[in-house]
Amino acid sequence: MSINIQEKSAREVIETCFPREVRMKIPGIINNAYMWSYRITQNTGLFNWERGKTLIPNIKNIAVEFFLVQEIKNGNLPLKWRVGYTSNKSASLIELYTDELLLHVNQVNSKNNIGRPAFCRDQYIKHFQSYIDFDEHGLSFDEIRDKPQYFQLNHGYQSQEPLFISLGIPGENEKWIGEIQLLEEFTLIDGKYPKSKPEDIKEFSLEEFQQFAEEVGKNEREGTNA
């Protein structure tokens, strides 16, 4: 039996895994992704009509992933990335990770919501507080997790700019165990809401976006054949 003890609060765990200098970068990255999505859909006839606009939420999801991955590749975020899958590999998602943490990015309709139930996310959600685990090896005291700490970075919603960006630890009741509202934190520290600058957005071309999609597609095919 092992007694797993969580020594830190949820807020402390978030702040340890995502220091302030990292948290302060995320609102600007996601804001740029939203603005890029808006410009692409406004200036592309394929999307700028009634049927085409139904694709905007998916474009925004991929754009946020794309901008985060580009910042990782440029050395601006201390994370790695890979392609993850649903249980039957019918769909894929981007996972950001280190040896200590795993982060999924979701578009949700409220800052109070975590990602909708799905095995690819739910398998990582566990009790955050202390719990007792029985096994044949007797009694031992271990830290609470034997896997990387799981986080979600959630944003939304159907707007030109993100109305909220939540970074936190999801719980088994489909609610946050603890979270930091990054737009509120950014505004409190910086004194203003993050705004997109043209020079921040134009450096990412539609061609690079296509290359990212192809890279993800290649990883998906390799994962399917594994």
C-alpha cells in the first residue's frame, strides 16, 4: 500500500511548472493566432461565406496549435511537442510536454470549462489531493504522481480575440481543480490587454501553416502504421 501525498496547492503546482515569464507569453501567442485566423478567413473567399464560416472554429484551433508550436521551435517556450491520438486513432491532437508535464490545448465556451470528456484527455485526469493505493509491497510514502502532471490550456470562444485563456489542472468532476486566468493575470501585471501587432503575425505565412499541417499529417500516418 502507498499513501500518495500532494504537498503543494494546485496554484503552486501551476506556477512551478509554468513560471510567470512563460505564462506572460501565452496570451500574446494565442491572441496572434486568433487575429491570424480572422484575417485568413476574411481575405480568403473559400472561408468568407456562410458555409465557409462554419470552418472557422477548426481553423482557430489549428492556428493556436500552430502558433504555439512555432514559438517552441523558435526557442521561446520551454516545451516539446508531438501528435497524440484518440483511443481508436480516429482523430489527432497536439500535445505539449516536458519530462514533468503534459499539456493539452482546447477551445471551450467558458473559462470555467475544461476540455469535453474524451479518453485522450480523461486518462490523465486523477485525484489531485492525497489518496491511498493498495499493493502487495506493504506501506510506502510516495509523491502523488507517477506520470507527468497533466494540465489543460483552454481558450475561447467564437470571437475575433480570445475572451479568456485558462491554464490549469482539470479534475474528475469536469471542473478545474485549480486554474490561472492568463488574460486577467497579463492585464494585472502589464496594465493592458495583449494586442496583436502586424509584425508579429505576418512572419507566419500560409505556406508555413501548410507545412505544419503536412508535418502533423506525416506524424499521424506514422502513428497509424505503428
